[in-house]
Amino acid sequence: MRHILLVATATAAILSPAMAPRAMAEELPTLRIGLADDADLLDPTVARTFVGRIVFAGLCDKLFDINEKLEIVPQLATGYEWADSKTLIINLRSGVTFHDGTPMDAAAVKYSLERHLTMQGSSRRGEIAGMERVEVVNPTTVRIVLKAPSAPFLSQLTDRAGMIVSPKAAEAAGKDFALHPVCAGPFKFTERVPQDRIVLDRFPGYWNAPAIQLGRIVYRPIPDSSVRLANLQAGALDMAERIAPNDVETVRKDPKLKITMYDGLGYQSINLNIAHGPRAQTPLGQDARVRKAFELSIDREALVQVVYNGMFTPVAQAVPPASPFYAPDVKPRPRDVAEAKRLLKEAGVKLPVTVTLTVANMPDTRQTGEVIQSMATEAGFDVKIQSVEFASGLDAADRGDFEAYLVGWSGRADADGNLWNFLHTGAPLNYPGYSNKDVDTWLEQARGVTDVAARRALYAKVAAQSAQDLSIMYLYIPKTIVGMSAKLAGFKPVPDGILRPQGMTLQK
């Protein structure tokens, strides 16, 4: 079986080579990007945050990327072929170097993939768990042998699992690699001041240097959306990766600004701790009837109208409606306070049922928590809101130190990327401690077949069962809303929401 689907030509936006000498002769501009929160560790093996993925887009190239049509395109790779259903051959670009000058070759790819798979604390392990081994064929060719056929495996290499790090730097730094990451992206790491800025400078040796017309990128975490907007309006930022829906018209009316909106791949949800440590020992964690009552107390449609100006799409599953793997029969349950009360009475719990809801310390998530708090009260719940810094919330979720956790996922083009790591037994991002043998089997089967209809049927079973068990209560699919200076050009919106610097230009 041989499927050769990529060509050696890069599909990134590449400026004319004739422009490169002029760009080199002049000082290139600095792009200042406002992030909705601070990134976590700048190590692609352990990183988890969406804003971290935005920083990685400047710092760490991947074997493959996706384009605006969600097609897989080459980046550090030039192409691939399936020698058989379990053997993937990847051809690499020659002459590519890491920021430390060492070669980005097949040995480095083997090192990075094995690091993703085996390193303690890896967040990538679940994504490439089907990998049996990596073999170096020659300096520009690697052979990946899988344990079993895997339909989503290649798509995993379009994100952090496909990011290649310098073996020399990783070995020298050990657990401190995130303090000074070394990759093969268009920009190299310069400095980081937590909660203030991450600074990357243009890497002159980048393999696709003509596509980079920026000299520096400064990422500034600004959790308050109104403050982020004010900085954009004042010219202190050139780009804001998230604009609140209620601020869209403000941006549109400002002649110095422009806005881009497009559908995303991810979701917002409430993770409910059912089997992850002592804090799972609550009525909510131990009784599905209580969880169903909690869900029935919440009106997703009204929540989206109040907090997000009606721009987001209410859902009850992890897969967006635009996906070929969406399950149309799994829909949000209408709010039913009477049925919620009946379920609580049937469960025999003492009222009110106390629920501590952890939310990120950002205006929209706090408001979402407050709307949920108000709605749930009517059904017999006492929701207490605990606001935390975003990365701290993830750390607490890792430890099982939560009862209910309002958290989103930026999404992946393949449905496996929205499901496996959260619902499969023992998966790295399965914060609730959920385990269902049927769900495990369906997820595993879906990885082993390539037929879209067959995979859709399996994911529909996963969606229906997870909607019954409710370890995760899905709320809505957000839109990506990016605000930017009118002087910025060349931004290409990709549904994953990542801000890719290739092709961007900024007038001085």
C-alpha cells in the first residue's frame, strides 16, 4: 500500500526571494502580540496551553502543518508515504539546522519522537502511543513503525507531537529545557519574564527565511480582554489573539484596526472529577444522576447569548458541527429545572449540593462561571467559584485538585485529537479519571480504520456514551476572533486558531 500525498514544495506563504536582500539590509519590524493568558512550559513534549501553541508557531517548526482547508502540508518534512498500513516513511528537508547550529536530521527526529513518547510528564504520549519504533534510514529519511494501523497518526505530527527539538540542547538542559528551548523554527528564544513577556528573535538560518519579514516577536499575556483591547487601540499591540465577542463592533469601527473571525476546532467544557483523587468523593463526582441534574440546570443557549453575544455554538460533544465526525443525534439537553430537582431527590443527596467550580482568572470565564452559578442555584446546587491563573488551574487538574473545572480545548482537525486524550482510560489529559471499557474500545477501533463513515459511527457511540457518563460537560464551540493593526498584512486564518508568522508583514 503506497499513498504519496505531499510534494517537496513548501506551501507556507513565501515572499519573493528578491525581497530578501532588501529585508536583510533594513531593520525588520517587531510584532507585538497580546495573549489571553500566559503560556505554560516552552517545551513541546510537556506543554498543554493554547497560547503556548501560538508561541511555538514562531519557535518550533513541525514535521507537518495544516493549511486553511485543514489539509496536511509539509514543513520540516518534504513529504511522506505509507509503505504499508503500519509503516510511515517521512522524507526530511536537507540542510535544516536548529537554533544552536546543529543539524535537524533523521537522528534528531528519532530523538524527539522517542522523547515525546517516553519522557516523564509527556503530554504527547497519548497522541503517538501507537508508535512502536522510529528508524533512521538515512540523514533525510525516517521510518516510523506503528503497533497497528492508525488513521489519525499523521495528523498528530501537525502539532506539538511533530515538533523537533535539538537533541544536543535537550540533553544538556534536561528538565530545564523549557527555560531556553532550542528548535528549528523561524524565531529563536531570547527571553521570558513570567506573566509579562516572551521574546523571540528572527533566526537568520531558518530554512524558509524569505517567508519571515519580522525581526522580533514579543508575546504579552494580558488576561483581561478589555485591557488587551485598550492596548491594541493605543498601538501598544499589533495583534490580539482573542477579542471578546462584545468588542467586535468596537474593533470594526476603529479605522486603525481590523478583525478576522472564523470557526474553530475546539470547545469549552466543564471537567467533572469522578475518579481522580480524594476530591472526586462528592455527590457530583460519584453519582451520574447528580451530574445529569447539574447539566439540566444549565441553559447553554442562554449562556452563549449572555456571555458571548450569541456568536458561539452550543454543543454536547467534543466534535464541532463542521467536522465529518460530528454526531448529529447528540444534542444539548434543554434546560429542565424540574427534572434536575427530581434527579437530585432520586439520588437522595442533601440540598443544596455544593460544587466548587474552578475557572481561569479571565473576565469571560469568570462571567461564564457566574451565569452557571446563577442557573444551577435554581435546581438545588450551591456553586462556589474559585478563580485561578490558567496554568495553575492545569497543574491542579493534573493533581486531581478540583471538583469541577471550566476549561477549553483548542481543537484538532481529526476528531481523535479532541477525544482520545480526554476520554481514554489513563490518557494524559483525562483530568476527571474517566474510564469506560466500551469507550476505550471504540476510540481504539476508530484509530484503526480509515473509512470516514466507519469512524463517524464509532465516534457517535463515544459521543452518546460520554454524554451519559458526563465526566466532561461540553458547553459550546467558540469562534476565533483576532484583532490586529491595519498596518499588519499577510495573516492567514487557519481553523486551529494558531497565529503563524510566515508571510506576515508590518508597516513601520
